[in-house]
Amino acid sequence: MSQNRSEWNSSFAFLIAMIGSAVGLGNIWRFPYVLYSNGGGSFIIPYIVAILLLGFSLALLEYSVGYKFKASFSKTFNKIKPKLEYVAWFICFTVFLIVSYYVTVIGWDLLYLILSFFKGWGADPNLFFIDSILNQNNSIAGLFTFSPLVLIATILVWAMAWYISHRNINSGIAKVSKILVPLLFVMVIIIVLFSLTLPGASIGYSAMFTPDWGALLDLNIWIAAFGQILFSLSLGMAILITYSSYLPDDSKLVDNAAIVIFSNSSFEIFNAIGVFSILGFMSFTSGIQINELITEGTGLAFIAFPKVFNVMGDAAYILGPLFFACILFAGITSLVSLLEPFIDSISDKFGSSRKKTTTIICIIGFCISTIFTTGMGSFILEIFDGFLNNFSLLLGVLFECVIFGWFYSIDDLLEVINKNTSIKIGIWWKNVVKYVLPIVLSVLLLKGIYDSIFLGSPEEYVIKGILILLLIIVPIVLTKVKGKENSVLT
């Protein structure tokens, strides 16, 4: 273990932090859409297969790597082979770029949490979101106009992230997770139970669970299931390796992985029941079909749901704040987990204090985030999100499987996994990591490359080109620069 390296003060602290990391915006607003648009109830079959093959296997891989090396993400790769440190920085920087716009989305939600107490989005939530919140202008001129509200909200979210992350892991991440995660689960239970009492709720959850068995023959449905699990469990984002590196020696990796995965999947399925019940109510009262209401991402959270709350009556003054508070809590716990690998790796390499490292990273992150508070911000955000999630992250996860499956002794990792556990993992896991996962990830990556290269406008290609340059140059610089002995940060 690295000298003076932090350690979780209990298994519960690790579990609650991991659950907080996994349960994020994707569970609340992405999964319901993915489920409905990919076969409804029949989607559960590829979803479960994806959990067992990709989710459980890759989670065990990342847990075992972090637990064995007990070092920062970048140092772990460096220990295997110094040249591989570049891969670690590539993944860390990819996640940091995701953080830069993730903060802004949480900022939008913070604004809507306030607005929900008096339905401040008005009679036309769509127009309000585009004009009043985003101040949207997708031309170059949009880069020189700002949305003051979004800028202020973004500053506040970065301040919260700094306040939590600059502390040690037990008084920061773990303490906040112990408060926010249980509250999040309680609020979702209240929302779902209430939504089931709404007129027309059955229209929604019936549509959600109605199976389309023919969809199981569609390869895209299976790709969607594996993509959802990868996204939902925060796999390949350096989080699992970093968090598990803080584990004490007597930890049970298999048990922990099973608890986190079960909690995450149960949450997103249960939450989806509430989402569809509320949309069923909207369909019942407005006469609009479910398929015209269901959407993913910001469209669901900031347009569709405010429309629902507008016709809900006084109950919306309770349900609305609960809904947006859920998004805020899920966003914050995921945000600090996304920051942690970069903070830990920078601090470990340059020997700087956690507080100083966190401060510098948050300042740089905020500067990048200001791009997404401009009139062109939402346009750029969509490009960042698509490119980084569908290409960069997938490439990083594929690197992980190849490196630890083929260039490192995977038998050593299997021994680590089976230590201190009553559930023994067999040789099948090695075969999944070495053969199955690289194939699955390659298919996902090829689809992501196709979407990135062949779909888009000239402006999108320019932004993607800038991202590619950054993802090449920044990791090279962080790899080549000397560490503690000649640190400029200490």
C-alpha cells in the first residue's frame, strides 16, 4: 500500500459510496427511455444477461485491481508497465471532461428544484427551458452570450463538489453519501408509491412492461442493454479501481460487487415504474400517447415532467421538489465519485495535498464548464456527451480488459477476488474477461465510432477534433512530466 494512503473506515462506507456513484442521472432519466424503446418488458432479458456478463465480471475486475495494487489509478498502470500510465491518464482525463458538463446539468436541476416550489417554468416548459434557462443559440455567436442563471448554478455545484472532495474520503465522500443515498432512496419510494395512485398510472406501467418478444432478435437491443449497464454502473471510469484501492485487507469483493449491482439495478427499475406511472397520468389527462411523452435525458427531466406537474394540481408542489431533489442528490454523489480518480492520481503523482489538488482541479473544471453556460453550451454539451461516452470511455474499458486479461497475470486477480469471500468465482470469469468482454466492447466501440464519424455537422467535427487533440496531448503531458521529486504543485 502507498504510504499514508487513505482507507475506508468501514465496509458500509465503501458500499454507500459505491452505490452513490452508481446511482446517478442515468438511472433516473436514461433507463426508462432505454427500457421502453428497446422492447419494454422483454428488455429485462438482455438487461440481466448484460449484468451477469459485463456488469458483474467487469466490476470484479476493477475491484480486484484496485484492492491488489492499493495505489492511485495512474500509479496502478505505471506499476504494470510505465508506458501504460498513458492509458490511465487517458481514462482519467476523459472522465474529467465528462465532469465539466455533468456539473452544468446538475446546475440546471438545481434551478428547477427552486422553480418547482412555484412552477416557475410557466405554461410552456419547452420554451422556458430553451430561452430562459439555456439562452440557446447554436451559432458561433452563442459562445459570447451567457445564461447568468446557469452560470451561477454551475458555480454553486462546483463549490459543493470542492467542499466534499477536498476532505478525506471518510469525512467527505463517505459522510455525504451516508446522508444523501438513503434520502434519495426514501424520496424515490415516496414518488413511486404516490405515482401509483394517480389516475392513468396503469397506462404508464403497462406500456413499460408490455414485452415485444421480437425485439430480442434485434442486435441493437442487446447493444443497448450492454451500453446501459456500462453507463449505469460507472464501469471503465476509474471509479471502481480508485474506491476499491481504499478498502481494508479483510474486504469481501464478490459480496460488495453483488450488493452494489443489485442496489443499482433495483433502483433504476423501481424508479422507472414511478416515471411511467406519472407519464401514464399525463397521457390519461391530456390524451397524448405514451410514445409521444417518453424521452430521455434533459427532455424528460426539464420539459416532459414540468408539463406533467402543470396539470397535476397542488400535489405537484410536493412531487416536483421531491423529483428534482432526487436528481440533485444522485448527481452530487456521482459527481464526487467522478472527480475522485483524477484528484487521487494527481495528488499521488505530484505529492500535493488533497486540498490543494482538489482546488486546482475544480478551478480548471469550472473554467471548462463555462463553455456549457453559453448560448451554444447545450449544443456543445451534446457533442461532448456523445463522443466521450460512445468512443473515449469504451476505448478505455477495452484497454482495461486487454491489459489485465492478457498482459497481466489474471490468475493473481482471481486469487484476490476469492479471498475473504464465501462465494467463489471460477475459471469462467477469466474467460469472460479475456474473450467475451473484448468482443462485446469492440462491438459497442465500433457503433460508437460510426456514430462519431458518420453522423454530425461540420461544427460537430470541429469540436470532436479538438476533443481528440486534447485526449492525445493532455495524457501525454501528464505521463511525461516528472512526479514528486520535481513537483511544481508541492
